[in-house]
Amino acid sequence: MEATVAERGQITLPKAVRDALGLTKGTTLKVELDGGRIILRKNVDDALAKLRGRFKLPEGVTTDDVMRELRGRAPGDPVEP
């Protein structure tokens, strides 16, 4: 796949790439240089920040309880499932 740099330095990512990564208008990408390569990474920090505070846990349920439910008991976990 190829992309051409426009007059103002903009490029259009091929639709297959945008679709595969779920990139939509306004998605933030991190740009890194690695020698002669340009690396674009989807900024997942931004997506997580948007979700922070949106979900409330039921009364008496902690984040540790939820993580234990998802992952199982961790080594050294004092609470039995």
C-alpha cells in the first residue's frame, strides 16, 4: 500500500488500514521516528481516558473484585474466590 504526501504535508491512510485499526475522524495517532521509518500508533490512552469514570460498580463491589472475576485469583491474593 502507498500514501502520497500532499502539499501541506498531509497523507491519507488507505481505507483498509483505517478499517483494520478502527480509525475514524478525530482518532489521535502517535507519530514516532525510528531511523528512516515513520511509525504511527493508535493512541489507546485517549480511548481509555474517555471511558474513565463512566461506569459505576455496584455497591460493595471493588475494582479488585472485578479483576479477580475476570482474571482469577492472583498469586499471593489474600481473598479466596
